[in-house]
Amino acid sequence: MTPQLRAQRVALLAATFALLAGAAFGVALANATPVQRVTVSPAATVRPVGADATRAAGVAAVAAVDTAVAAVATGLPRGSAPPRLALIWSGFGQAGPNVFSISGQSWQLNLVCSGVPEDKPSGSRLVLSTTSPSAGVTIAPLTYVCPAGARGGQTTARFYESGDFALSVDSADPDVAWEIIVTNIP
């Protein structure tokens, strides 16, 4: 058997396996019940910070998928409102306040950060302060230490209040890049 003939047979075999895998996926998708199907439509454009473009977009996508899956898993009625983004905010160091409104039963805050120099092995502390003068709600500050290095870090917090909120970010390091995504969960 010549090398060219053998290469053609291997390519044909690989194409056959790809076709079978695609057919199996299509059958599984077609046979899924409506509860198993989750549709997530983007509510806003994510404006990522510097080198965190893909990670920030990933957090937005994960937040949207997590909240949509949670809605299905908790058995929300089929006609209930889907989770929606309440705030997408990015910056460096200290900023705020930035105001957002929550009308649902709870909300989720996703924080992504990076830009802490390698020579700061202890990382850099970010403090997120949230106030709600109109609702009279006091929320304890959320403190997160952004790890040193190019990868940075991320955290998520869930809150069970509604109303208008003002969010501020406090950091002693002006070079720390961060992005916050708040999702309103019905």
C-alpha cells in the first residue's frame, strides 16, 4: 500500500467518525425535552479590560448561562422573566459609585481582576462597597485579594436584596484592572 493511498484511507476513516459524532449529537439535541434546552441571548455588550478580554467575556457568558440554568433547575414558571444584566463596569484601581437597580429576588456579582505585578506576591486587595439609601439595606463590604501575575483572579457573590444600589471599588493599587458584572435574578 502506498503512503498516498494509506493517507486517503485515514482521512476517509476520520471523516466517517466525525459524521457519526455529528449525527449522534443531532439526534440527542432533537430528542431533548423543552426543560433541557436553554437559550441565552446577550443583553449587553461586554467591554473587557486589557488582556482580560476573553476571560471577561467568558465571565459574562458563564454568568448568563449559570443564571439561565439556575432558572431551569429551580423550576421557575415557563413564562417568568429571564435573568438580565444590571451592570457591566470596568476600570482600574479606585472608582465609583456606580448605580444599578435590582427588581428580582436576588442578584449575583461577578468580579474579574488582573494587573498585580509579580513582585507583589501577596496580591492586591479590592474592597467592593455597596449601599442602598432608598431601600435602607446595609450590605457588608466584599473584600477580594487579586492574585499577582498575568492570570489575575475572579470571584462571585450572591445577594438577596432588591432596590437601587450604589457600588464603589476601593484599591490602593491604581494598576489593578477589574471588571464587575451584576446579574439581576428574578
